[in-house]
Amino acid sequence: MPDKFPITAEGFAAMKEELQELISCRGDISERIAVAREHGDLKENAEYHAAREQQGFNEAKIAELEDRVARAEVIDISSLSGNDVKFGAKVKLLDLDTEAEVVYQIVSEYEADIQARKISIVSPIAKALIGKSIGDEVEVHTPRGEKDYEILSVEYA
């Protein structure tokens, strides 16, 4: 079994909810397969093949989520504190080139959402920030080139 990975309680709850939704779909998919079988010749029965394909996709996703749930290490962010950047931190940064401020939260790769400003712990920005403190300047190597930031604040909520 591969190593455990950190995840926020919120991300873990969302993962378990998705798993339960997929498990609850099993009966509906089986019913669609049974109805399609009644239409006769299975070789040319597009409805049957579509339902079987959906069943395969659903079962693969269930297996993937069950594996993730088993390997997840839920981190209680509210119990963390300090000025050092760790998993779960909300980090306010100053872009030293544009003077723009941005806030990112460092989360697991499974709950990353750039629109919500949640970045994966394995992203270049997060890797550069981990272990740094308020006031530190950080150089981030991105596919678009180098970016320089200053850490303005670190929060754990």
C-alpha cells in the first residue's frame, strides 16, 4: 500500500461523500443493465453497452476513492499554529514583481482548486513555501519562469 497522504478534514469529508454517492448509484446502474438486457440481442444493444461502461467507470472510481480514504491522514488544521508554513496553512503572499497580494491555502493534491485558492502540497509554490516563515522571501520555479514572493502572514483556521 502506498504511503499515507495529508488531507484536511473538509477534503476528507468531501471524499467520503463522493464515495457514498457512487456506492448509492450501484443499484440504479444494475437496474439499467437489467432493463437493457430485456431488449434482446446484447451485441448491438447500445443501451446495454453504455450501462456496462458506466458500471465499469463507477466501480473503478469507487476502488480509487476507497484506496484514498484508507491512505488519508486527516490533519486538524485548527490545532496548528505558528509563523512557519506547514500543510493546511493559509499564506498571504506579496508578489514582488507586481506588488499584488494573494492568499493560498496548502491542501492535498486531491482537494486542490486554484479557483478557490487551494494549492496542492506538491505544487511548485507550496514546495517553495513549506518551512518558510513570515517575512521570508521565496523564489518559486514555475513553468512560466521564476516568481518572487514575500510571506506576509500565515494562518491556521
